[in-house]
Amino acid sequence: MEQFKKRKGLFIAFFIAMLLVIFSACNTMPQSEEAASGSSNGGTTAQLGTLDPKNPTKITFYSYSLTYPSMKPGMEKLISDFNHTVGKEKGVIVEGVPDSDYQQHKADIAARKQVDVVQHTFPTLDAGKITLGFKAYEDVFPKDELEEHLVGISENALDLGRIDGKMYGLAFTFSTPIVFINGDLFEQAGLDPNDPPKTWTEIKKYALKIKEETGKDGFALPPDNGWITDGVLFSNGANILSEDRSEAVFANGETFEAIQIWKDIYQSGAHAIGSTTEASEQFMAGNLGMLVTSSALHSGMLDASKAGGWELYGVGLPQFSDKPSVPVNSGSALAVRPDSPEKNAAVWEFIKYVTGNEGYTTITSEIGYLPLRTDLADDPNYLKGFVDENPLYRVNLEQLERIRPATIWPGNYATEAFTIFTDAIVKAVSTDADIEKTITEAEDSINDLLN
């Protein structure tokens, strides 16, 4: 028993660390008025210099994954594999730089140090483009080579890093929201975990049944989640920003309806009350029937279920009535800022490797994120065996077909706008506040900032 408690404690600690990574990746906002010393991205002509294996070009790769124990070995392997294969052959050496809390690359850019490739979060990518000198892929890499390399990656995934028609980040580590299910609680409540709920109406019905039969909370989607909310609103037909991102447009009937349904579940007595971290701890401990969170937590959830002696199941983001759900993404993109033709060539070799077949295979099997080259999941030379052993990855791969980018807030006001939006969602869902009034006031406040 004591051994079990120790193991459970370790799994929960691991999970919390993972949760902090993902949650912070989805929510970290830019520092205002940051120094920018990168070169301009406008009008640059793509030109690759000549690399020399006898005199290799060194580039730096700033990665927050290098700072977390659960991700560090996989990321170090990715860098090492490149240096010992393509890098050695072509003449490129990559130095990995741990980038805890996404601040080190900003500090080093301000100090005019060499910062070539950054593992960057999506919501703040526009701010990075403005303040940190990130360059569009189309401006630094040859068009024909870029187009050839992107073949096989979902177009929806490629859109995630596009701003104003150009790619400022190529999807790198990537996950979608999933409903993790405690199969034992389902069975105790007389429910079949192999026939999970697919709509929000069913979610509420199943959650109440679990609460009634087991006494444990049936469901949780904490309103402070920071990114899954976008998918909930998109799934009911709402938009958050106008197409040109100049105006907030989320105060509408579709949003009000979606939040009302969410609020009904939250206040039904069957929803776990607390933060995203607290709800996740509750699920890990076997005391919660269903939890919507990032698919990147799959390995931690699986380990917790094995330690607790219960079965883990899963299903995609629920839908409203007969409308297909629209999941969003969390994770990171690779932003680049080479400053010479030789650096263009060196960075391009690294980008091609880590977002190619070998790179995505390592990212999925060693770190836990989805392969954006989805064909790898059926290729016995890459990920078929791994995915067959971990079938919940199929749920997320299927969601890639419907995925839509999480909101990239306008760079100059990203922090303020994101905070206003999130605070309004928390208030509207978790309190007795009037939904329409709360959401409309938040939209007005954001538009006052943007205009």
C-alpha cells in the first residue's frame, strides 16, 4: 500500500509538471514593449549560403522543452540525432538553449546574442513577430524547397503559424483537447466507456449519472483552461476575432448559448469545482469521471490509471447537437530569425529534420505530442507500432481534420486582451453573473484596446 502511495505521488507530481508546461504554453503572454534587435522581415529575398562540413555553422535553438524533466531527454535526443547525422554531413551544429518560462530568448535578443530558432507558443506568435524580429519562412527559405517540405503536413496545422498570409511559425509540438474517461467510474455508474458521450447534452447526462451512482464528480472543463474555450465557442459557430484580427466579435448568440450550456453543467452539482490543476489532480487520483484537457497529458494519465488500477478511455471534444466539434491546438511552433545566407541554410537543414519523418517520430514517441505528418501513424517504419499500443492517439489524429487555430491575439495588446477574455469566461461560467452582459462588456473592453 505504501509503495502504491509513493507511485501515485510520483505520477501526480509528473502530471502537475506536464500540466504547467501545457497550460503555460497556452497562456503565456508577451512582455510589453520588449526590445527587438532582430533584422526586419520585410522584403527579404530567400537565399541559402554554402555550408562546409569541415567548418560547420553553429546555430542556437531556444527550447522550453529542455527545461522540463519529462520532455528534456526527448528534445536532447532530437538535437543530438540531427547533429550526428544531417548536421555532420551538411556542416551544421545546433546548440540547444533551455528557455524556461519563454524569457531567455527575449533576454538574449535584447542583449544582441545569437538567437536563431525559438520554440514559440502560438497565442503570442504575432507579438514575437513584431517585437523579436521573427522572419517569415517564405522570406528566408527557397519557395520550391519549402513547398516540397510541407507536403504531408495537414493544411490545418500549417495555418496555425500563418499571420497575414505568411508563415511565421511551423507547427512543432502539438496537441488537441480530449475527454479523458475513467472507465471504472463509468462501469460503476452503469455506463459503457466504449460508448462515450459525444454531445454536451450527453456529457451532462453522463456526469449526473456518475455523481448519482458513485458520489464522485462526473465531469470537468475548468473555465480558466485558457485555450479549450476557443474550441467550445468555435464548435457552436461563434468567432472570437474578425478575420483580419482587428476587432473582437465574440459577443453573439452562439457564444451566449455555448456558455449557457457549459454553465448548466458547471452548476449542476456534477462538475468538479476548481482550477485546471485541481481538476487534473482529481482525475489522476481516480475521483473524476471525465476531464477535458490536452492530449499531451496522455502518458501521465495512462501511468496514473495503471497505478490506480482503473482503465483509461477517451473521446474527442464534444459537439453541440449535430454540429461537428471544432478542436483547437496547444503546443508550439518553430520561429526563426537567421541573419545571413549561411544561417538561412543551416537553420533550414535543422527545420527540415525536426519537422520531417525522423523528427516527428521522436517528438511523438519520446515526448508525447502528435505527429503532424499523420501518415507516420500507419507507417511500420515510424509510428505504427507505437500508435497501435496507444490507441488514444487515433482520437487526436482524427481531430486534426477539423482543427482550427487557437486565437492569436493582436500583438500589441495580446496580454491585455487575453486576460480580459479569460476573466469574462471564468465569471460567466462559474458565477451567477449575467452571461450576455459579462461577455458583451469584455468584447467592448477589448475593442477599446484594439481601436
